[in-house]
Amino acid sequence: MKKYRLGVLGAGNMGLAIARGAVQAGRCLPADILLMNRTPEKRAARAAEGFAVTGDAAVLYGSCEQVVLGIKPQIFDAVLPLLAADLPKEHPLVISIAAGVSFEKMEALLGADCPIIRVMPNTPLLLGLGASALVKNAAATQGQLEEVRALFGAMGMTVVFEEEKMLNEVIPYNGSAPAYVYAFIEGMARSAQAHGIERGQALELISKTCIGAAQMVLQSGKAPAELIREVCSPGGTTIEAVKVLEGAGLNAILAEASDRCIARAYELGR
Ligand SMILES: NC(=O)c1ccc[n+]([C@@H]2O[C@H](COP(=O)([O-])OP(=O)(O)OC[C@H]3O[C@@H](n4cnc5c(N)ncnc54)[C@H](OP(=O)(O)O)[C@@H]3O)[C@@H](O)[C@H]2O)c1
């Protein structure tokens, strides 16, 4: 029996959000979660929230039933060998949220018998509105996959893929997509300001419209193209805007941005 239910190696934005989400969802108490941060200041702040804390990655790896790897892809090569140096007899269930880092790479350091679930989450999970994609390696059981799915499901919606490569292919559409939406909101807000609308009002109008339009897609049963047609009365205003977006090649721009995003995920995994 391990001392902690959950450990987070690299309790940064995402790692901490997952730890807090697990508590909010009633899956465990803060004291059942061990967080690793390198600086005493961060550890003190997390301890004040009731979490157990450590500065030692190997201690965390050896004492938790499930370990979230919340570190950036670029530092896996530096951190995973520290864990491998002192491998516990029984592996924890490893949950990696890192973009691009493959099972092959992690198994080479932790052992092919180490159960690993890769998850591509996104930051709206901070609000319980996340959208996460999951895939398991050969050593992980269906039950373990369901357990991790329930954890992320408590912080938003989830999809499960069979093929590992889909965790790279999906990144533009959930992990990175909030940045696309923020860029859209910023561009629209600047345009609104140029037309005399105060920035705060513009951000609220546009953001609420994004939420409403997204709900229309989810709840109306209509395709986005049909919903566009419904807003575009012939000879009206919207059609003029849509013509500009189409003329500028919006779909091609989104496709190119997403292709580059995915290519970078494959690069990070090498
Ligand atoms: N941000 C997103 O939108 C998003 C979306 C999907 C997936 N992800 C993935 O989530 C992961 C974390 O991203 P993030 O935005 O949460 O990053 P972050 O806030 O920078 O957190 C990374 C954490 O890694 C820790 N760390 C750095 N170097 C370390 C080392 N040598 N040893 C141990 N810990 C170390 C830092 O710990 P200290 O506190 O000790 O400095 C920090 O808390 C990444 O792999 C990213 O690909 C992010």
C-alpha cells in the first residue's frame, strides 16, 4: 500500500489544477496528494492548502499510487532518469500530460511493464470545463484507463483513443485550441474598440457570444455551416463579414496552424 493516492511531479499550472480538481471532485483529500516543487516557497504555499509536499522526485515516484508527470516535454530526459535510478518494486500508474512525449520514450526509462496513461488536457479544466483526450499503453489495464478517465471527467469532458499517435494529432483541437479562441477574442476586441466600444464591454460581448455559439453547435444538432447560413440573411450584414473571412482563407490558415502545432508535437517526442 502506497502512502499517497496521487502524486504530481511538477506541480505547475496544469499539475496543480489536476490536484485541485481531484480534491474538488471528492476523489481524495489534499493530504492524500503529494506535490513536488523545487522551491521551498512554492512547497510552503501548497502545504498551506493542505497538500503533502516534497522536493524529491524519486521520493514522490516511490510513494504514490498514481503519479502525474506535470513537467514540460523538454525536461523529461533530465527528470525521468532520476526516477529510474531508484525504481520502486511496484510501479505507480503514470499519467503523462506532456505534449508529444511517447510511450516508447517513457518506457525506455521506466520499464515496459510500467502502466502509463497519456492525457492531452487543456487549461479550461481549471474551471471544470476541460476537454481531455486519453490513450493507454500496453501495460495499463482498461480499469486503470477508466480510473484516469473518471479523474479528468470530473474536470470536463473526455475522449479515449486507441492509437497513441492520436494524442499528437488532437493537440490543436483541445490542448492548444484555447489559444486560437483567445486570439479570436483579442482580434475581435481590438476591432470593437476601433469602433468605440469600451474594451471590457467588448470582451464580455465577444466571450459570451463564443460560449453561446459553441452551445448552439453542441445543442442544435445543426452543422456549423448551416448555423452560419442561418445568421447570414441574404443582402444582410453577416454575409459581408463571412465573404472577407473566406477570401482571406480562414480555413487554410486554421489548417496550417494546426499542421504546425502537430508537427511540433512529433518533434518534441523525438
Ligand atoms: N499549459 C497548457 O495549456 C497545457 C495543455 C496541455 C498539456 N500541457 C502539458 O502540461 C505540462 C505542464 O505544463 P504547464 O503549463 O503546467 O507548465 P508549468 O506551469 O511551467 O509547470 C511545469 C512544472 O514543472 C516543474 N519543473 C520544471 N523543471 C523541473 C525539474 N527539473 N524537476 C522537477 N520539476 C520541474 C516546475 O516545478 P517548480 O514548481 O519546481 O518550478 C513546474 O511546476 C507540459 O508537459 C505541457 O505539455 C499544457
